[in-house]
Amino acid sequence: MGLIQWAALVLAVALSVVGLTLMATGVIKLGRDLRTQWSQVRRPQTTRSDPALARRAQLILDDLCSRAAVPYVEVAVVPILGRLTATSSDGLGTGGLAVTRFGLREPPKILLANGAAVLSYAGLEALLAHELAHAVRYSVRSAVVRHFVLVVPFFLTIPLMVWLSVTVSVSVALLVTLLAAFAVLGWWTWLARDEEISADLYAIDLTADLAGAAELMNLYSVPLERRPHRSRLIQSFERSFETHPVPAMRLEMMRGRLTAR
């Protein structure tokens, strides 16, 4: 085997390793997102919450709904969203500060973690305005169905690999399936990020308060800074499939939106 052939082989192996690692990272991230979304529908109500925060949040959300001319949306305060980690603040888990729970048989509801109590009025308003954007989007059944079926194309890559393995070869099947799965995961991530950006812009249009948005983004940046040490390669893989842009980027887009008005 000549030098060029050896170089091509090494490059192919390197690309395959990187591609498989990237795809595995994306699959894990996608699985976690789907599990979180499914738990939003099945999560039972709890009475272990901050009643003062619940009253304050509902008043703010009622005002936002009135300004946006949308139907009433309920806020439910829960002790924590997601799960606690060693670096979590009190009341702030892996699920963040708030999430919009949606299902086929019930109207959207905003779940707010006890950790949101540290926010000022402006910061809490920015958070609820962002979640209100999701609630408005998922107020119809068709939008909820579309959200969950977006993952179907990814699982179609499995029968694709089996078919190519039988009709062509295993090596071709692996390569084609890897590219297809990576493309679908990238598409899923792009859609999720686009939705989060749209919610940010909706929120800043509604509140026109950059200070509140900055307070919220600063709070979101803390868990990122406190993550356990990981290699730059792994961090790059994780960032490739993050559904939320980094807080600094989100704040800059909202600042640009206000400036353009």
C-alpha cells in the first residue's frame, strides 16, 4: 500500500471516529431532551412549592397575557426541574428555571422552579415572557404532534442501515447511516435553537426590558461556568447539540432586536 493509500485510510478512520463520537453525543443529548419532554406531560403536580413565588409569577404572567392578547396561562411552582447535581444552586436543577409543559389533552402550563425566586420582577418577567412564547406555540394540538414526530426521521436511519447492509455492504451502510443520522441530528438541533431564539425575540418584543433579560441570562450562565472540567473536544461535541444558544449570544440578539425597533 502506497503513501497516498495509507493517508486516505488514516483520514477515513479519523473521520469515522469523529463522526461516530459526534453522533453518539447527539443521540445521548436527543434522548435526554425527549425524556425531559415526556416527563413534562407525565410529571405529577406537587404541593411542595413556594406559594409567594407562585402568586408573584401568576400576577406577572396575567399581565403579560393581557399585553400579548392571549388566553390565560397557568403557572405551577415546583421544588426543582430536572435533577440536582453537585454544583446546583438551591432550587435550580438540570431542567433550569422554567419549562412549558404541553400535552395533547391539556392546555400548556408553565412550570417554574423554586430557584426562580432569586430573580427580580424584571428578571422573572423576562423568564415568563420567554415561556409564554412556547405556550402560545403549543396551544394547538397540531403543534404538539409536530414537535414529537420530528424525531421520527432519526429512527428511520436504522432500517436504512439494515437495508443497505443486505443490498450493498456493511461498510457502505455504516457510512451512509452515519451521515444521515448526523444530518437529522443537526436538523433537530437547528430547529430547537430556532425555536428558542424566536421565544427570546417574542419576550423582548413584549417586555422591551433588556435589563431583565440580562439578569436572566447572567443567571443561566452560572451553571455553564460551574460545569465539571471536561476536555475541549467533549465540550465542542456537547455545544454542537445544545438546544439553547449560549446566554451571551441570546442577549446580544435581544439587544439587536431592541436597537432595530
